[in-house]
Amino acid sequence: MASVKLTVKRLYQLSGERMVNTRATARIFVGDRLIATEEITGMTESPVSKYLHHTERQGQPVRVEWDCEGIADMAVLEIERCPCCQHDEHE
């Protein structure tokens, strides 16, 4: 089983001059295949990560697309060993 690391680098909405909670919908793709849809709520200016497992072939391009009512910045990266469960592709 392969893994992808989704990192939300920032997520917030501006209300006047204040940052407030918002909601985003992230769609994670491996190759052309959608492997997950994640609903993310809250507010952050510090990176927060989540690990997603999938059964697609490793080595394909990974990407994230999102919709958000505020400001968001996200990234995905294919990983060899998942730090949350220590799953390793070669075990």
C-alpha cells in the first residue's frame, strides 16, 4: 500500500482585519485517479499534515486541488514510509 502526505500550509478567512476559521474541500489525485476527498475546517498559518493510504501504483504524479471560501495553500507528496503507522512499501 502506498502513502501520500497532505500538508495544509495555511487556511483562514479574513473578517475585517481578523483571521477566522474557514472550510476547504481538498481532492487528492494519484495520476489521474481521485484517491480521497478531505473536508478541512479551522484556521492555521502553521503546516498541518495528514497521511493518506492508497492502492494505486507508486511513482505516479500526485496533486491536490481545493475549493475554499478563504485563503488556502496545500501540497501533497508521495512518501515511502508512513510515520503514523510505519507502513513500508517493501515490508
